[in-house]
Amino acid sequence: MKESFNLDSRLNLCASFVRNGVKVADIGTDHAYLPVWLCKKGIAISALACDIGQEPLQNGIKTIKKYHAENMVETRLCNGLERINDDEAQDIIIAGMGGETIAEIINGWPYAKNKEKHFILQPMTRSNELVEFLYKNGFEIIKQSCCKERKIYTVMLVKYSGNIENISKEFTYIGKLSPKKNALDREFLKMEIRNLENKSKGNEKYKIVAENLKKEL
Ligand SMILES: C[S@@+](CC[C@H](N)C(=O)[O-])C[C@H]1O[C@@H](n2cnc3c(N)ncnc32)[C@H](O)[C@@H]1O
């Protein structure tokens, strides 16, 4: 009987931000690796593995069966968090989607503005748009790290603070990373600068942000 498995470094970094003894919801779960792993390791007491697609959810059901996690992990077909009640999830993971989609999902959930909830967010693209949304809506990044798995990824732990903060364009790219101290954070920022420089060809405003970010390396 297969009891557990290893996560790749991206999902492992997401898992490391989850609190002990909480109910988890993994939104856009696909294979349900994270919820199954978190329950099998005894980190989560229960988990909802949620996806908008039937096919990804079928992949999730296979993982749940393979590791005998049926009593701990429930699958749910839903768009974002729309069918998740307040008392069903304390730590919410949204990984492997664009930053703008993650922002929409948080925005659409009536229970998101609760200081007890933790959001573990891993945007694949447009993380700057996600950070902008978060600070405009009273959320803050508690901590942020990067990992490498072929490509470099960032993961942030976010919660509601109630403070609407005016943040700089540069902050939307750096967030709580420490590019001067940490090599992976630096690599992530260099990638963001390259993307900005590519976009900046016809646009002076991107160029200025890219130049300012270079001073943070
Ligand atoms: C690239 S996979 C990521 C799987 C896993 N979270 C990971 O990070 O490895 C993205 C998944 O998100 C799902 N998805 C996209 N938009 C969604 C939404 N609005 N609500 C729920 N699931 C969504 C897709 O069906 C897909 O299974």
C-alpha cells in the first residue's frame, strides 16, 4: 500500500506555508497532490480538493484513492471558492494559475476578509497584478519565498489586515522578497526585469520600473 509521496519543490514550498492542524482548501487542485500530501503528513486535519474542471478532479480522485485519503480529502467541482463555506477552510492554497485569476478568485469569496484565514498563493504569471490587487483591498504579504523547478517560482503567504496601502510599482514586483540577500529571490527579480524590458520596447513607464528594480539586485 502506498502511504505517501514526495512533492516537487514548488508544491513543497506551498506546503511549507500551511499551518499545522488546519482545514485546507486547494483551489485548482488538478491531481490533488497537495491536499493528499498535507493530510497524509498530518499537517492538515482535512482538505477540500477543488477544481473547475471535471477531468482534473478525476485525476484528484485517483490520487486520493491511491493513497487511501478518502476519509480526509473531499473533492468539489467549483469555480474558485464559490462553493466553499466559511467554516470549511482556514488555509487556502491557490497555486499554478495566473495572478489575475488568483485575484478574481479571492475577490469573489465573501469570507476572504477575515484576519484568521491564510492564503498561500503561487502565481505563474502577473504576480505584480496580484500584489497590486492585494494591497488595494486590505490584504498583506506576511512572507514570500522562491524555489526552482526547471523555472523559478514565487510563493506568498497572505492575509487580510484591513489596511489599504499605497504601494509603489516596484513593490508589486519585489513584494517581501530579499533580492540582495537571497540568490533565488534575486533570480526571480531578474526574470521579472527581463519581462519588463521586453514589454518596455514601446513603453517608457515599464523601462523606468525596470531601471529602478535593477538597483534592488
Ligand atoms: C496548472 S493547474 C495547477 C494545479 C496545481 N494547483 C499545481 O499548482 O500544480 C491549474 C488548475 O486550476 C484549475 N482552475 C483554473 N481556473 C480555476 C477556477 N476559477 N476555479 C477552480 N479551478 C480552476 C484548472 O482546471 C487546472 O486544473
